[in-house]
Amino acid sequence: MRIFKANISETGIRYFNKIENKQLIYVNDNLKFLCGINYFFNSQTEIDELFKTISSNKNIIREPERKEYGDFQTNNRLCDDVCNKLKQQNISPEIVIEPTCGKGNFIISSLKTFDGMKILYGLEIYKPYVWETKFSILKYFIENKITNIPEINIIHHNIFDFDFNTISAKHKNQKVLIIGNPPWVTNSKLSSLGSTNLPVKSNFKNHSGFDALTGKGNFDIGESILLQLLDVFSNFKGDFAFLVKNSVVKNILIEQNRRQFKITDIKQFDIDTKKEFNVSVNACLFSCKLGIEKQYTLNQFDFYSSSFIKEYGWVNDKFVSNVEFYKKTKQIDGESPFVWRQGLKHDASKIMELSFVNGHLENNKNEIVEIENDLLYGLLKSSDLKGNIINKVRKHTIVTQKKIGQQTDYIQKQYPKTYNYLMDNIDYFNNRKSSIYTGKPLFSIFGIGDYSFKPFKVAISGMYKSTTFSLVKPINNKPIMLDDTCYFIGFDNFVYAEITRILLNRELTQNFIQSISFNDSKRKITKDLLMRINLLEIIHQTSFEEIHQQNETIELQDWDSYIKSVKMKSPKKSPQLDMFSMEMPIPMASIQGVKYSTEHNKT
């Protein structure tokens, strides 16, 4: 049966049917004695409505679908397994806090598992779930006849407006367990759904303006919740255990280097989300001890077998995905002698990307397109980069600018067919959601510059597990473009490009990339990662014979000339700059948006 849009068991209905005195104080006192909940009902009106609903036996309210809000309720078995795993690690809390308690499954499992619990807090924004949690607790205590009943507070509140200091101030000397399953959704996703359950908007990771605009300002709601809780409770004695996406755990560990939380014994237990939630996402149980020391790496395990997978986190001032592998290849971790670039971004693939079909061009709407050839360039996507030498394409794209911000009115005069085609589809440009296009010239694109028009490019996909590098050659003396899922360096010299490809595909380099990249990331390869590859150190560990063996057309004088060009560091004098047409490397602290501390040796 459903009451207040929440499920109530037959056990609960039978209990309420036996109550004769239906006054607020009497009912609440009896419920407090029976199941420990403070203020089960907030008003006499709620009690009257409950008894009216029971008597009329209404059951017509359908539960809304809340998965779109990142609401994946944890099944009872998984909650029990999580609590038992914590108990096996000698976790025995006096205070349990569930900051996003949902229907109360973690609360019921905590009541079953932790005998020494004295006080329990549950916080939930969705009122029907508040009622469902209360009804579930009532059912549990009616059916189990527990004598040691803790004080229970189920609070209807938005977590981002709640002051957890009101709880922490009461329990400074008690063992605390903070446990739960926060929403698995990003702030931008919730905003698009019209949700108000959001933290105060701020650039809390101090990203640059452009990075914040193009995606780095987007963050996981679960990450924000965990950081909020660690800010309050990391100095407490106790434990922290949450089901979250793997990306959240990684970001928390990255933030640990800056925020210096007192957390130790950090663990990640990977779960099968298809089995547990029927979704395809990488997620885990994240746990740590609070209030002891500061730790900067974690141990990753399988949740079900507890078998060890790897250790990852901070090694000195470097963040790595596999500590063991990294220590074997760390000599090439440094700064790239040139800047890696991301490919074209236009957010209008329906009209900007074209294919040749039976001798004519078609766009992604399967419409025949007639335009001039000058602004049409071959295009490669992540799926096209296989680690080989590439000189053909499946797709083409219209390149409207040669640098960011360039005026595009020239297209109307010089390329009228292209202009008319773009204007016929102007709605695709006007409807682009990203704010990076605001106030920019008509048909603007991003990821464009002199480097885009270099004839030879060494490129890699950002989206696939494979980390091999490809060499892209021009077609009919016209450079090939890459889309924004790819990263590349541009060259004027084929031999220099080929030597770079060989060096980057060496086993040493590939092992290093594997040690600092994460397979479960949306983008395994990023610009930040590529900027850490010290090509000069790879050269020091590579002989000409190894290069020649990979490509017999490369001669010793080519190799010597290449080494000299990479060794030169001066931005004013270096022929390297002419070769790559790029500025000198950005310092790593600027690239990653954090100030690295060298105060601690985080091994």
C-alpha cells in the first residue's frame, strides 16, 4: 500500500490500525519507544491523513522514475554486503550518518550490522523517500523485537543546504561511520533536468576560464557531496564508505593532494553495476579511515573476491594509475618539448561532416551537398586511428576559420556555394549549447590554428583503450584534420614525424602511458597526460639502430638532426619551434590546475 507517495508494509498498517489515541504527542512517543525515530510525524495533519488513507485503502499513486536524476537505489543485499565488509574490517561505529538515505536500505543494513550504534542520522531531499525510510525502520523493529534501539533522526532536507556542523559538534569524541550512495550524475545533467538539488555554483577546482567553459567545470554531484562531508568530518575518529563512480574516487584522490584531508587506509572495491543496478558505468565502494594521518594512494580490490588489483594515486608530485608500473618508467615523466593539440570542435556534425557517396558529397542528414572544394578537408575520428600511417579518410569536414575568432564573412564572397549551404542550415549553429560560441563570428569552430594545417601529424585517440600513435599524411598536398576526440602534434617534416611516432610507440613509452592513464575514464588520453611525456628522456634511452629497424628509410643524419632539434629549449632560438609551430611547454602545475605540494613524500 502507498501513503504519502511511499510504500508501507502490511506490518506497518497493522501497527497503525491498533492505535486508539491518534494525537500527535502520543503517537510520536510510542513510535520513539518502538523504533527510536524522533518526531516520526511533524504535524497532526500528517497523522490524520495517514489514518484516512489506511481506512479508504487508496493505492493509486505510481512511483516516479528517478534514475534520470542519478537515483540508483541500492538493493538490500548489496547494502548488507557493504556493511558486512566494513564489519569484517573491525568497523564498529557509535554514530552512523547516511547523508542521502533514499528509501533507507543502508539504514536498515546498518541497524542489522552494527550492534554498538547509539545514534543514526538519515538525510533525504525527496519527501516520499523520507516516509518510506520511516516505514521501513518501523517494520524492521516490529518484526525483530530489538532491545538496543538507537536514537534515529530522519531529516527531510537538501544536502547542499544542510549544515553538518550541527551534527559533528555533538559527536566529536565518538566513532562515526558516514555511509551511503549519493547521486551518480553531474551538475550539468541535473541542471538540464531542471533539478534544484545542486551545490552552490562555483569553480571550486580553480580551472581556467576556457577549461571551465569547455567541460572541466562540470563535476559529479557525488564528488561534491563527498568533499563537503570530508571538509566537516575528516578530523573525526571513524570511517567513510560510499558507493560512487570510479571517476569520483579518482577525483577525490587528486583533490587530496591539495586539501590534505586526514584520511588513511583508502580502498576502492570495484562492483558489477550491471548486476547491482542494471546500468553500464564503472563504480565501486570507496572507503577510508578518518582523523588519523594523511594518505595519498589507495589500494584497488574486487568487491566480491577481495582480490587485489593495483595501487594508484600520488607518487611524490605525480598522479599515477599504477604505482608499481610507474616506478619502472618514471624516468620519462616530465614535460613535453612541444604542446599537444586537440582536434576540431564544431558541435554541428549533421552539416559540417560530409562523405563522398557515389561520386557526390552527402551530409549526415543524407542530403546531397554542392560546395566549393577549398574549405573541404579530410577528417579523422578516434576510431580511425589504429597506430599506423594514414593517408586516406572516410569523412570530410568544412573548415571555416584558420584561427579561433577569425571573421567568416569572407566565405560569402569567395565561396558562395559553401556560404549558401551553411546559411541554409544556420539553425544548427544557432542551437549549439556550448557558451564558447557566444559572441563569436558566424560558423565559428574551435581547436583550429596554424598547427591544424601542418602536413604531417602524430595523433592518438582520446577515447579508446589502445594507446598507439598514428602518423597522418596529407591527401593531394592538403592536410587532414582530426576531430576533438583526438590529440596531435603537427610537423612540416615527414621524417621528424615518423621518428616521433616510433618513439611514442616504444614499449617504454607505452608502459609509462599505461601507468598514468585510467581505462575507466571517459577519455583515457588527455592533453594533461600527453604533456607529461618527456621525449628527450626517451631519446636518451633509444639507439639509432632501434629507429632504423622500425623504418629503414631513416638515416643516421636524420636521427642526429632530430635529437638536436628536440634538445634546444629556447623559445626564441629553437628551430624546434619552427618545426612544430608551437609555444614552449606550459608548466605542469598550470596544466593540471593545482599547485603540487612537495612537502610530503607521497609514496
